[in-house]
Amino acid sequence: MAASATVKKTAAKMRIEYYRSAICTPEKHKRIVSGLGLTRLRQVVEREDTPAIRGMVKKIPHLVRILA
């Protein structure tokens, strides 16, 4: 039997900066910030560029920035 070659693709990454506080925002926005793994202002996290992550960022564009 021939072994199938597995090719690992490196998923594209996106850097997200938490730059505005979630105080006085709806609870749903606070949960999205937490779900992205953001805990402190000016924190930058690197996440895979997937439709789910893009959707989360799209819900809170006033709180986060996408860095190059």
C-alpha cells in the first residue's frame, strides 16, 4: 500500500489589536472580545484568518483593529 502524502497548509494569520474598551457596550460585544482571546487594551493577538474569526471582528469594528 502506498502511503498518502499529507500536505499541511499553513493557514493565513491575522493580527487583531484591542484598542477601545468594551465598557458600556452590550454583553454580546463583551463576549465576542473575550472569544477572540482579548483581555487587555492595546493587546495584539494572532488568529487564523477564517470566516468565523472575520465574522467576530466584523461585529465589533469599533473596538478592534486588524493590523497588517
